[in-house]
Amino acid sequence: MRTEIATLGEFGLIRHLTENLELKHPSTLYGVGDDAAVLSYPAGKDILITTDLLLEGVHFDLTYVPLKHLGYKAAVVNFSDIYAMNGQPRQITVSLGLSKRFCIEDMDELYAGIRLACETYSVDIIGGDTSSSLTGLTISITCIGEVEHGRAVYRNGARETDLICVSGDLGAAYMGLQLLEREKAVLKGSSQDVQPDFAGKEYLLERQLKPEARRDIIARLAEAGIHPTAMMDISDGLSSELIHICTQSHAGCRVYEEHIPIDYQTAVMAEEFNMNLTTCALNGGEDYELLFTVPIADHEKISEMEGVKLIGHITRPELGCALITRDGQEFELKAQGWNPLKASDSPSPTPQNS
Amino acid sequence: MRTEIATLGEFGLIRHLTENLELKHPSTLYGVGDDAAVLSYPAGKDILITTDLLLEGVHFDLTYVPLKHLGYKAAVVNFSDIYAMNGQPRQITVSLGLSKRFCIEDMDELYAGIRLACETYSVDIIGGDTSSSLTGLTISITCIGEVEHGRAVYRNGARETDLICVSGDLGAAYMGLQLLEREKAVLKGSSQDVQPDFAGKEYLLERQLKPEARRDIIARLAEAGIHPTAMMDISDGLSSELIHICTQSHAGCRVYEEHIPIDYQTAVMAEEFNMNLTTCALNGGEDYELLFTVPIADHEKISEMEGVKLIGHITRPELGCALITRDGQEFELKAQGWNPLKASDSPSPTPQNS
């Protein structure tokens, strides 16, 4: 079924997409429907603001990304930024630019994904903007979160001897992307309606298509009484993010190849693609895991924490940022992460196969 | 001079555009440079959030809109939404999607306009996102503002006998757009470098290209001790906005043609284009004036206020929304305002010439 968006018009579409939106947070006084949303945070809370712009053909490819997954991911990547500040996401605004290619049912799918993410993470949709576009789909989401006053964790607080930790595992989202790109190329050359076989690779696809934000890690850190000295989420690749933390903290780091957490499926896939696994884990983007540093005094507590791996330590700035390989060699870390403004003709991250 | 954006890359461009950004508000704890910006509002303040997505070819035409003006306007229209809630804008995030057509100097121009607007209205730039796009320029701005707790003015508070007021004058921005569109059509047919003559029409162009938000009116209302019962800014046209207020307030209204404020240049231009002047004032968009209602008890105070005109009153809902013409006839108001999702092949509002 295909209902043209013009049958509803702008206001009608907004009404349609936002009807029955439940506001769950006491901090949301007024959501969709006026010149601005109105929030009221209790005294003692700082407010976090993050925003993300996603453009079709640059950040996503609708030939293999279902709209519902896209909506889910577009919301979750913003939540991830709020957790990366040690906060809790509370509200989002959603702006959409749509070409005539899209119908109301498409927008229902996209919004279903956004709503699902908001339910899962307990976030209110409080506003946005909807407009036609000349080409493609544009999604701009702004997320508002809260954190106890003075408890935000920045990128600039890492100190010498701090331990470097990472949640989950790395490189899987990038491998999922490679897999989808390969299937797209295969299907292009085929006239039949071939269904690709992704058996045994579900984890990679899930990491690429339906990532989760690490709310659980933030909760565990709070429970354990650990306050990270620096933190960010890994969206552009571990190397790139480590360099951010070290640059902003005026520090260096040593990270150990053998400690970088990698899932079995990621390793199998890198082998299949004849890619260097460590390079994929260091430079593949979109993992949305948390990278953080803690004082060495927290060593015992953090070693015991489920879902967290200790991968290295912070050094004096003169030592630079380096990876120590399994055979003890030192390599300077380089930010080869996903940079859509540099590699604008290829929509995917391009870690070198070295 | 033309420097390719690729020479800086995404992070380099963001650094370049946001260096030396001054943070003026005590409520801005941390701006650009981390996963999220951090704000701290004092107790007793409610927070306002509004967002706007502008797409090239739909919302603006770079053949006649200078990038600096575009940046200024893109910021100001968001401030206008915050004033329309009876608030003060404090922070914005700026997300840009850029095709290869744009160079660093272009972005400097655009940002110069955004910065100028932020200086003029005392707003901090606290973050954003910058990315390549396949086609055209995308601008997504989110504005954060503050208002005393419980003092936000919504669209839904208008009551029978309330007076309907509007600031400034209407229809000029629309006339400015017509003028620019006409010159564009003329210049297209010409091979020479003809300079269009806009003498005597400066006000219309300014209203279209460099609108201002009515901070002054909000200040005057506060000084006079007037708390509007309902308010919004006029971005889609007076008719459309009156219908919003009446629908959300479960009320009707009577508006008098003879009281609608129109500038002399607007009238001259409507005559030249052979357009109905009242239709232009009712349905032309982008005026960014304030439309608000006040209790009848404030009649004297509001009549004396500079820059505000009384154009009608709120009625029982059964009476609907109507315009009373100079000769005493009643016409139902219709929302013919700018709706880019309905009229997606024409980028301009299309009030009927009736």
C-alpha cells in the first residue's frame, strides 16, 4: 500500500506521526504542537544536548537498510552520545526531509523504529520539523538528557596511569556493513530475486542495523561507584576516539592488541574478506561502545565488571598514542575512522588492509 | 578564492568554523567539542526547545540568497519560535550537510551570518554536526531557550473576548520573495550581467532576506505587565496561524481587514504584481511577527504599545474564524499558508489572487 504524503500535507503528516505520543518524563511539560517544547528539570541537574544529521547516500543506504531499523538506529546513536557524557537521555526532536519517493507508509515504518527506540530507552519525542526535500531522505535528531550537576564526564579528564576501558566488542558493525555491501553488489549483477544467506552472521548484521546504546554500562559504573575520568562513545573507530581523548586530555596512551575485544563472528568475517582484524577493530566505525578511562585505584572493581575490557593505560603526552602488537612492536595510532567529508564518494568507512 | 572542504576534513572543518566561539551565557557549561554540550539552568526556569530543518531548493534558493543572509535567517527563525513562547533564546546547535559544490569560504560566509545572529540576540553556539551530502545544502538548527517556570505562552490559551494583536506589518517578506523570483526569471533570459534595480523596495528584500525576531515586543509586554493568553510567530501566514490558535484554544475569531498592518512598499508591490493585498498579508509567509491574544482588560495598555496592532477578537468556537472586510462582509479564514509538503514543485508560497 502506498499513500502519497501530499494527501495529508505537512501538518497532517506531523499529526499522523505524532498522535498518541505518550510523554513519560515528569521533565517534559509540553511536547509536540507549539512553537517550542517546554521542559522543566529539577534543580541539581545539568542538561545535555547532542545532535546528529543523517543523509541518505552518505550515512545510510536504503537498498539494504529497512526504514524501521534506520529509525531505531538514528535515535539510538543520539542516546549513545548522552550516555557517553554519563547522562540519561530524556527527550528527542525529530526532523525529516522527504522526497516524493517516500509515502506515508514509509514514514510510519521509520517512525515505528524511532518510537521503539524511545520506548526501549524511555525517551519522550517532543517535537521536530517535517518538510519535503528535492532528493532523498534527511533525518536530523537532537537529544536532550540529564546528569547530576557536575557529574558529566568529558573527553578531557584522562590522567597519566589511568586505565583505558572499552565495553562490548569492536569491529562487528563495520563487518556487518561490508557484508551488506557485498550482497548489494552480488544482487545488482543478478536478475533473479536471490535471498542472501546471512546464517551465522546475524550478530554482525545486528550490530550494523540495530545497534544498542550502553545504558547498562553507565548503570554498572554508578553501582560500582566508579566515576570515569574521561569517556566517549565509539562511533568513528577506536583509534580515532583514543586520539580525541588523548589530545583533549593532553596525554598519550598505550593500547594492547591482545586485549582489544573482538567477537568470533567478526574474526571469521575478516578472514573471509582477507582483512586485518585489528585494523577493522581499530578503525571500523559505528560500534557505539563506550571508551572510558578510570583511575588506577579502580583496577580491581573495573576488572570484575561484566562487559568491560581493560585495553591499556594513559601515559605522558610525549609518548604519543600507540598500539602494542602481540609480538611487542609499537605502532602509532592513526585516525583512519569514518570521515564522510574526506571520503565523500564512498559511503562506507575505509580502513586500510594493512 | 576557493578552498575545498576535503583539505580540512570533517573534524578540521568543525574546528575551523567553531574556533574562537565565545560562550556568553552562564547557563552554558560546555559547548562544542564533546559527545554533548552541557547546560546548567538555574532553578525556577523552564527550558524551551525548537528545531528547524532547511533544505536547498525547498526553503531557500542560493541563486538570490547570499549565504551570510541565509545563515542569519536560519538562526533568527529559531529565536523567533522561542520568543513566541515568551522565552529568551540562549543556545543553538548547527548541523550542516554540504555537497562538493561548497567550499570552505562558502561555509565561512554561512557561519558569519549565524554568528552575527547569535551576537545580536546573545545566543551561544554549543554544538552541531557537519557532513557531506550528495546534493545541495542542508541546515538543521535546534535552539534552546529559557522562560520563568510556568510563564511559557502556548497557542491554546485564547479565551472569548480576548483581543487579537499582531506586531509589525504583514506580507512584506512574501512580496520580497516575489520580487526576487521575478528578477531571477528576468536574469535567466538575459545573457548580460544585468544588475536588478531594487531601489525603493529595500524593505521588502530585507524582510525576506534578513528577518528579525521580535525580542523587543516580548520585552515591552513584560514591561507593561501584560501576559498574553496565547502566542505564536507568523511563519506560515496570518490566516494559518489564527486557525492554529483558535483550533488549539477551542475558539473562533473575528479579524478586521482594515486593521491588518501593511507597509506602504508591500502595497505598492502588490499593485505592481496585480495581487490582492489582503490575501498577501493573510497568507504570505515568513513575516516572523508575533501573533498573540490578551485579555480585554489589557485593552488600554495594548492600544498604547508601540509596534503592536489590534486586529480583532476571540469569539465562541461556533462562530468559526472569519475576516470582516472593509465593506462589512464576512469571509471564512482558510489556511493557504506555505506548505512545502503539499506544493512540493513550487518552492514559494502560493496565495491565490482573489
